Amino acid sequence: MALFTRLLPSTVTEPLGAGEHDALHVAREIDRRAQRLFGRALAIREVDAGSCNGCEIEISGLTGPIYDMERFGMHFVASPRHADLLLVTGPVTRNMEVPLRKTYEATPDPKLVVAVGDCARTCGVFRGSYAVAGGVGDIVPVDVFVAGCPPEPTDILRGILAALDRRIPEVSR
Amino acid sequence: MTATAWLAAVQTLLAVGLAPGLAGVVRRLKARLQGRIGPPIGQPYRELRKLLQKEPLVAHHASWLFRATPFIVFATTVAVAALVPLLAVGLPIYAVGDLIVVVYLLLAGTFFLALAGLDPGSPFGGMGASREMTIAALAEPVIGVAIFALALTADSTNLGRIAARMLAHPATAVSPGHLLAFAALFIVTLAETGRLPVDNPSTHLELTMIHEAMLLEYSGRYLALLEWAADIKLFVFFALLANLFVPWGLAVTLTPLALAVALGALALKLGVLALALALLETRVAKLRLFRVPELLSVSFVLALLAVTASLLGR
Amino acid sequence: MPSALWLARAVMLAYAFGAVGALVSRGRAGRALGAAGALAGSLAVLCLGVLVLAGGTPLPLPSLVFPISGVLLRVDSLSAVFLLIIGLVGSAAAVYGYGYSAPAPGHPVEPATGGGAGGPRPHPDPRAMGTLLNLLLATMTLQVLADNAFTFLFAWEAMSLATCLFVLTDAADPEAVRAARWYLGMSHAGFAALVGLLLLLSGGDLTIPFEVVRQATLTAGVRDAVFLLAVFAFGTKAGLVPLHVWLPMAHPVAPSQASALMSAVVLKMGIYGLLRIVVDLMHGGPAWWGGVLLGAGALSAVFGILYALLESDLKRLLAFSSIENIGIIWMAIGAGLIFLSYGLLLPASVAFAGALYHALNHAAFKGLLFMGAGAVQRSTGTRNMERLGGLIGTMPWTAGLFLIGAAAVAALPPLNGFASEWLIFQALLEGFRIPQPSTALLMPIAVGILALASGLTAACFVKAFGITFLAIPRSPAAERASEAPFSMRAGMALLAAACIALGLGPFVVVPRLSGALEAMGLTAPGPPSPPLVTRPLGIAGTTGQMSPVLLAAGLLGIVALVHIGLRLAGARAPVRRVDAWGCGRIRQTPRMQYTSAAFAEPLRRVFAELYRPTDDLTVHVHPASEYFVQSIEYHAAVSPWIDRLIYRPMLGLLTRIAGRVRAMQGGSLHLYLLYLCVALLVALLASRWLG
């Protein structure tokens, strides 16, 4: 019976009502703008290019009941072939350099790249390591960097929003 | 064209048009059961529209078959949708293909999709093809025997006539043979449409995929056609379950009122089935691949019992 | 109708011409003569079949070509159906054989899986192929025209020998020799049973026409004995499990036009014999006869396709699939006999029509598939699917035609395999009319088995086509493959066209088949409905209808609409070619692909009880540390337990008996003379007592 009671309005997703909370603001913005971009259907492919998995924990929060990004028409997909946006985390290790490039090639145009976390931009504490090839921007063209170690889900959503704001046709191929 | 031909065309378009919506309802219900708001019901339509505009990618080694398959799969699925009674019984189009034709048309789609999975030479595609064909082969006898049970009570494999016979003899609906056949076909529906506990439609892990693994190579409009075909397949199976076993509401006479009632009844029945699917998918975990044959043999036994019950009850 | 007689004469003359022509002339001329004779003869056979089916009246063919006394020939609609099969596949094989028997482009011949001589082998002699092709076709034509036991036996034996020689064309191959030995042994066991049953049936006089046999009354015991002998005799010929052991050995090693003929036509002679003897001459029997056939057919259907699934030798896979299809035909005949025994004429005639139709369809698609496999083997030098792949790029015609055959054998609508399986389903679904529930319950089980077999067939042929023709070539030989010559493609195209036509036109074919049913003594039940109601563009079974033409038109229409719809929706972004997605791996090699064995692995595990698979994993490690693996060896095999259960004990017994009998062979002439005298005496006494 506990299952059925769930059907009644008992969702824990934070509603898009009035509120001061930053996350709500971002969510409302996305709800408004996603209509225009990608027809409010954004498929995201996550690429872990060598992160410590801190960012992944935050990213997985996006699909949970609190943030529930599916309500904005965003969802994670299993293949870059299906994706509109690559969500890349971590400094790019030497082993992930070619795979990241190949993932970028394997994504159909038009496409966006959002690099998540400080490591993705500056390589963070891993800078100078023999195993690191560079930041994400050194390997593939990045539309938006999301700062933070790790960034909160709200920040990631804001990053995606910023990427959506860049006009799609101008995205570099 | 005569009125019946128009109606058949409308029925088909209805199935093709409503199918993504049904998938959207299931997704929404599942989200609610998980405590989320979930995507709007129209989300699958938006995704299809977006995919149609995107650039299609094709692997270097893929042949013409890879590009032809989405069209073949879509065509066979739509053809099936045309043969299933959605609104009215007794349309002449049901004589173009009976229940056996429906089953084999769907098999044809699976056959080509599996070939397309093998075509680019990617190991994931091969894995998906192998698994999908395994499950399709094992589901086939269940469907065969369930058809026998239906044909036995209705004296026909013609879909319109099965529904009509049931309308004429309402008592058969609750006969044990019928209930068992319904259970068997429901399990087959889960297997054929790649639903939990057989296959997880939202998995991201390649090694656990069945249906999705064959689609990994597809993008753009080709992917849109295949996704749409998968939605139509779910719709068709639900419509079969709804209108062959619980045909009430189907229009016997082709008056606007009867058709409107039929549409409402269809929406109601599909809604109930979607809720059942969402509940099931929230409740059960995916079975290991090698436990799926056990599930299917359970449903085979159910189907066989259904036939036996109907045979002895005659 | 004198034209039929003239046609029959033309057939025999053409085959004789082809056989002699191929034998006496060399090179291209010999190949051309052999092919021309076979083609002309087969086309005449086809005409004869069509003529008789259209006319519908049986007619005797007195003094055909050779004036040997005791030979009686007659053609009726049942023969005509099988004449169609011979003519259709014969013509295609003749055309195909012209190109196939030419020296192949120089690839070293690789041994197939499981033994076989390594290294290059000389190409089989084209003269032998041409002669044998004509001979085999002639004997089979004679077979279906035979109208007395003597002619039947004569043609039977001649056909078996011609087939055996065909298997042996490549006599340097030890596999071929082994196959031929098995084939001879099995077919002579079958021949012995055939002699026995014909003696019983015709009361000792093998030359009386079948018409007399048809009127004869036999006691129930004799009839049962005749039936069981018929199951054995025709079961060995048709490759029924467990009498099938020779088939997967013999069919792959023969030249491909011969493999096509053997699978598509020679096996059908077992079906023909069964129908002629059991249904036509004996008018069916008790329900358990049908039960035996249904059970044996079901066993063959499931076993055949399960073994086909595991095969990675393309031609062996096709051979096993033939066992499955023969099983389906036997199931239909068995169901027909059951219906007949309960007096249910309508379902019985649907079942027999389904059996005949499937025999015809199987001939078309299996002939096509074997020819496709032959083209692949000729071009790449191997039949091993694990070394093939990517041929759709280098052999596009062969690939396309093979795909049609694969879709037809997988019973995909609207191709021909589906049309006949649909009829058989319709017949089986009528099972509920059987008054006895225990018998009636056989039918849903048969439906389940038929459905399982067809599902597994689809899986099997996804594998056969997908691994052989799609993806990346798995060996240099496959990479270098070149398209088959025109004549081979033409032969295949003929059969592919037949697959499509037979699939679209059941409303033309099925009414003609009812003539064959009448020839078997099944008359239309009652005035209101003819045996099989046909509609303008579709067919009706007993419980449903379908229309392949409208279905095909609908499918094409939808594809066209979708195409236009996509244009209108603005979905016309150009296609970009990229690497296959492999989670970003650096390089894709052919070895990363799914293999034939991998494809079948899930089903191998699901059906482990039947396969009794054995796996052998040996890991060789470096002597210094077990963590440095140097090589891994993996062997997977399926235990041939039918072999072990039945044939090995039997062969052991035979060898022991032969050892005992050898003691009689003293080497002394006097002893042999004594044996002769004793034998004569026994024979005289026996004939006196037995009357």
C-alpha cells in the first residue's frame, strides 16, 4: 500500500513556486529557456575523463527526487550518439584523452560541452601529474566551465543553462 | 474510400500518434511512484521532434542495411498497428492479417533490428542482437499457444472476430482459460517490449542492455524512427491485451457516438495497463539474463493451462 | 494429352544429352553442355508440372523413353507438385552450376571447422559435376513419375547412388569419404525397409501398378508394419531425427549446386514417398500414425534448429536447418493424418496443403541459401563463419539474395516461408475439433513447438547472415572476396524471385495444390465450401485470413510515406560517417566483434539440457609466476549424444556380427560351393512352404 500512497501528491521534488532559494531560481530559468533550445528535450552524455568521482556524486543528485532534472526534459543517455550535450568531469588523463576526443566526434551536431568541476578547467591538485594530459578545454572545445570542487547540482544546472544560452548554430563543430 | 477504410486509416494514425504519449504516461507515472515530478507527458514527442532535426551518424563499416532498418522496423510496427482493433470490430482490414501475421510482422522487425545491431561491427550491437533474438525465440512459443487459446474460444484468429465473439459471449471473459491466457500474454508483453523485469529501458550500462544495445549506434532521424517504433510496439501490445481480453467499449456499429465511447474506453484501458506497468517496474528488479527463460517458461505453462482449460471447458 | 508425353520425353532426352555432353567434352564447352542439358530438362519438368497441375487429371506415360519391361510411369497432381520442385531448383542449379564449376579465383582452400585436409586441394572435376547433375535430376524425375513398386525402387536406388557420387566429387577430402560412407549405409538401410514395405504392400509382385495397390485391402497388422517401415525408409531419406546423422555430414561437402539440390529436392523425395505410400496408397490410418509423424517431426524441428544455431560452418548450419524444415513438414503431415483419422477432412486438407506448400517453399529458399553459401565458399575459400564477415560490401548481390533467403526461412511476412507456416498454424489451430481431448491437446503443444522452432530459426539466420555478411571482415580471405560470376547470381536470383512470388501468391498456389490433395484421395468435403476458400488477393485457412499482397503493398506504402514525411518534417541533415561507437576505444579490430559462437551462447546455455555442452579452459602460465598468462585455450563442444546413444552401440554390434560372419570365410572354394548348395536348398524349400 505504501506504493500506492506515493501516487498521491507526495513528491519531494522542490517545487517551482515562489522562493528565495537559488536552486529554484535556476530551475525556473531552465524551465523557461529549455522550451526554446533543443525543443525542451536535452539528452546528456556524462563522460568521466579521470575525475575523483566527487563531481559524479553531485551529478547523480540531478536525477534524484530533489532536483529531478527529468521534469525539464533533460535526461542522461547511454550513448553519445543519442546526446546533445556532453557533461565532462575531471582532469583529462592520458588514457582518457583519445576516448574523450572520440566521444566528442561520436556526438551528432548540434552539440554542447559542459566541463564540470575545478579539475576540468585547471586540473586542480592533479596539475603537473605525469598521468594528466590537460584540462577538458585542451582536448575538446568547451562551451561552459562549472567551477567548484565539487560544484553543487544547482551549479551544474546553471552551467547547463549557460550552455543552452549560447546560440546553438554558433557552436563550434 | 469507404467509411470502413477511412476508419481503419484513422485507427492506424491514432496508434502511431498516441504511442509516444502512452510512453510519456508510463514515464510520468514511474516518476511519481519514485517521488519525483517527472517529465511532462508530451516529453517523448519533444524528443522525437528534436531527434528528427539532428545530424545522423553512421559507422564506417555499416552497410545500407543499417540505414534501411529503421524504415523496415517502423513499417512493420505501423502495419501491425493497422491490424489491431482499436476502436471498432468488424473492419475489413482485419482480414489482411490475423493474429499470426501480427506476431510474425513484429518478429520481422526484431530480425532486422538484430541485423542492424551486428552491422557496424560494434560488440555492443552484437550482444544486444544475440540477447534480443534469444528472448524473441523463447517468447514465440508462448505467443503461439496463447493464440491457440484465443482462437479456440473465438473459433478464429481474425482479431476483429476474436473481439466480436467475446462481446457476444461476455461469460467467456472470466473463464479460467481466458484469465490464464491474459497472464501469459502480459508476461510476453514485458519481454517483447523490453520492460522490467526482462530488460531495463532506462539502463546506461552497456553490459546489462538488451534492446537498447542495438540502438547504441543510431542517431538523428534513424534513432527517432526506432524509438517511435518501440513506443508503437508497446501501444500495440497494450491494445491487444485491452481489446482482445476486455473488448467492451469497442464500436460494433460505426456511429460517431459509439466511436467516441470506443476512444474513451481505449484511453481508460490503456491508462489502467500503463499504471500496472509503472507499478510493476517500480516494484521489481531486473532479472539476470539467464533467469528470463524461467519467467518465460512460467508464462508458457500458463498459456498451456489456458488452452487445456478452454479445451476441457468446451 | 499427348503434349505431356512429349514433354516427358524431352525431359529425359535433355538430361541424357546433358549427362553425355558434360562427360565427353572438356573445359567451358563441357560445362556449357552439362548446364544446358540440365536447364532444358528442368524447364521441361517445370512445364510438365504446371501443365498437369493446371489440367488436374492424372495421365499415364506409357513407353516413355526406355523400353524396359516392368517400368510404369504416370503423372498426377501430387507428382506435379514435386515436378515443380525439381524443375525450379534444377533450373537454378543448372545455371548456377555453370559458373560454380569453373575454376575458382585463386584462394588457398582453408579447412572447414573440425578436421579436413589442410592446404590447397584440386578443384573438383567439372565434368563429373555436370554429368551427375543431369543424372540426379533425371532419377528424381523418374522417382516422382514411378507408378509401380519396381520403378519406384529403381529410381530410389539410382537417386541415392547419384547423390552419393556427388558427395564424393571431392574424393581427396577425408570428410567427404566419411560422409559418403555414412550416406551409403543409411540410405541402404532405408532402401531395405523400402523393399520390405513395397513387398508387403504389393503382395509380392513389384510390377503391379499402384492403382491395383490402391484398391488392395490389407490386415491392420500388415498396414501398421508398412507404416512403420515407411517412417524408417522415408525418414532416413528426409533426414528425420534420429535418422539424420548422415545429412549434416553429406550436404556440406558436396559441391554447392549439389548441396542445394540435396537439401531442396532430394530430401523432398522422402516427403513425396511418405505422401504417396501412406496417404495416397493406404488412405491414412489410425490416429497414432499421425501422432508418430507429429512427434518425430516436432523432435526434428527443434533439434535441427538448435544444432543449426551452434554451427559455425555455414553449410552445416544450412543442413541442420533443412532437418528443421523437414520436421515442420512431417508435423503438418502428421496433423493431417490425425485429422483424417477423425474424419475431419477440411483441417486435414489444410494441413496437407501446408505440407506441400512448405515443401515447395523450402526448396526455393534452401536452394537459394545453399547457393549463396557456395558463392561465399568459392570466393573466400572457407565456410567457417568465424573467418567471414563484411561480405555485403564485396559481394553485394550474393548478400542481398542471401538476405531474401534468410528472411524467407525465418518465416518473415510477406515471403514464402511465412505463407506456408501460416497455413500449417491454421491447420494445427483446428485441433480443438478433435473429439478426444487427449489427442486434441497434442495440437497446442505442436503449435508451441512450431512457434519455438520458427523463433529459433529467426535467431539462427540473424546469426548466419549477420556474422557472414555484415560488419568487418574477420580474415584476409574475406577481405579479398569478390562477387560471384553472373551465372551464379542468375541462378540465385531465380530462386529469390520464386521466394517472393510464392510468398505473395498463396492465393494462386493453394487452389492448385488442392488438385494434389484430390490426387491423394482427399475430396472436398460437402458442397458449401471448397477445401480452401480463396479470396482475390489473400488466402483463408480454416480460422483466419491473410493477404500477403495487401500486406506487402501496405509495408511499401508506409516506407514511402515515412520517407516523404521525414522530408516534410525537415529531417534531412546529411549523414556523417564516423567510427563505430565503442566507449572511446582507440582502435576497432575485427576480433572485437561478436562471433558466431558468442551469438549462440545465450541459447546454448538456455538449452544446456539438450546440448550437453562441454567446455574446456586451459590457461598456460609463465613458469616463473602464475600471474603471467601466456596463452589461454578454450574448447567448447556439444556432445553428440544421439550418436552415442544409438549409433555407436549399433555400429559396435554390427562390427561384432561381421567379425563372427568372417569366420565363415575360409578361403576354400569347396566350402563356398557348399554354401551355395545350402542357400539354394533353403531358398527352394522356403518358396515351397511360403507358397
